[in-house]
Amino acid sequence: MYKRQYLNTKQVRELLNVCEGTLNLWAKRGYLVPVKVGNKNMYAKSDIRRVQTGGKSESVTSYCKRKEK
């Protein structure tokens, strides 16, 4: 039986090199939607791999850079 593996928000941010605002935007747009486990957001490793191999929209990845200025 296949068991899905999940990463928490901090792990995903570090792995994809994005900020929390970007993750929130992606969730809102349906690009990378977390699963609620208790009060925490968890992300399926298969979804993370999809984002890594599928390429990210420049407008989405630059979201935090604009926000920090």
C-alpha cells in the first residue's frame, strides 16, 4: 500500500526557496494546496515534486520580492 509523505510549511519554504506569502498565494490560486493536519498545513511530497519539475510562473515567484521592497 502506498503511503503519501508530507512536508510542513517550513520544510517546503526551504526546499522551494520561497516565503510564506508565496505559499499562501499558490494555495489561493490552486497551484500548491496544503492539507490541514490538526492546525498545521502539510504539503504532499508528490505535489512539491510537481512544482519543482513544472516550473513556476515568474509573477508568482516574484510576489515576495515585491512585498519586501
